[in-house]
Amino acid sequence: MRRDNDNWIADLSRDGPKLDGALSDLRKTLVRNLHKALSNHSHVDDSFVEDVVQDSLVRILDRLEQFAGRSQFLTWATTIAIRIAMTDLRRQRWRDVSLDQVVSDADFRPERAVDNNLGPDEQIERKTILDTMQAVIQTELTEKQRTALLAEMKGMPQDEIARHLGSNRNAVYKLTHDARKKLKHGLEAAGYLAEDIQAAFAN
Amino acid sequence: MPMSKHEIEELMRLIGLTKDSEINCEQCLALVAEFAEQELAGRSIHDGLEAVEHHLSICPECREEYEALQRALGEMEDEADK
């Protein structure tokens, strides 16, 4: 049965056969969409998708009031299912990796990003920017900001950083955003604007 | 292990893109369905959705989820065309 957004919300807000029918239709759509969305993950099987869809239906019903009708309901529902699936896949991939393993020795060494293929002026500019950044990292960032930023740059997913810090993804995003802002403002105070930074590292 | 040249360059890219005000992953999730439908329809992105576009350029997880959504939506549209 085809439903518009209002019908989806109405049916999912009821009890009885209307709700059961809507949940059954939503479940089938999410299974199909997740298979397409995760088609590049070869180890994703039917059982994984079924589990994710089950969790997704609960989450979608919980958040029904948050649906603002600015997209198709099924698109919105699919975004929630994808987030649950991806979070689970990342957890599986990183479950045996500790935050300590990722950030221990993961320091910022400016000399690593000096490119000997560049001309002398460009090399000096890069080095000055990187030295300034190193100073800001050491003096301005909190321990948590430094840890979250380094872990993220080493490829650790925010959900996983959050799990180790006893936090959540939004809080980790705030930590790294605050760290980036401090670095940006520190570079600006030294005379380097965003466009200078992008130009110096465009090669 | 110290950050590699590529990782340092990626950090510089992110710093260059950083804005004082950015939406977080939860706020992105609330808006990304609308953003994806606009993009798929080839419509220009209005002001309220520019923050989503910016967040997707910064956040690798949301970007990965958005690319997955695009795969699902692309095929949803193909089916609707049949």
C-alpha cells in the first residue's frame, strides 16, 4: 500500500491492524533499502540487516514526533536505519582497538608535512604554519580535545572515541570542533587566514 | 605512530573549512534526508541546508552514511521510474 507522509505518521501512531500493516510495510522497505545502501560491504548478511531493521523500527517509532515532513517519510526512516547499521559496522571493525593504542605515540610532527618538492618559499610558509599549529596544539588544546582530534585524524570513528571516553558522538564532535576552532584562531592570530592555509596545503 | 603527511594535510584541510558555528551529527541526521532529495532532484541547496553540505565535508562518518543513503535513494528512484 502506498502512503504519503501523513498516512505513514497516522498509521504508525495508531494501535491495531493499521499499525501492524504500516510496520510490516516499513520493515520491508528498510530491508530493501539497507541492502542497497550497504552493497559495498561484502560481509553484510540478511541476519545483520534484519537485526538493524528491528532496532530501526523501535528508534523510528520513538522519534516519530521529530519527523518534520521536509522529506519523504521513507527517506527519513532510511537515514535512521543507515546510521544504526553504520554505527554497528564501525563498532565491529574497531572493537579490538583501544583509544590508547590509537593515540599513544600519535603526535603531531610538523617535519612530516614539509614537502621537499616545493620551492623554498612554499616550504618555509608550510613549516611556519605547522610550527604555529604545533604550538597551539601543545598550549591551547585540552587533553580531551587533543586526544579526540588525534584519534579522529588516525581514522578512529567518533562513535568509538565516544565509547572509550564514556561520551557520545555529538560530544566528540564538539570536542574536535572546539579543537579545530582553537587551531584556526591560533593560526589567524599568527597572520594565517583559512585561504592561506588552504593555499599552502593545496599541493 | 606519528601523524602521516596525508593525515596532517587532512587536518589542515579541516582547519581551513572550520566555521565558528557548525551543526553536529544529530542535527545533520535530522536534515540529511531533505538534503539528499534536493541533490537527487538537481535542485539548488537553500540556506538552511548549507550547514548540512558543510558538515558532510567535515565529518567522515556522516559522509559515509550519506553516500550509503545516495545508493539507496538512487535505486529507489530507478524503481519508481519502472
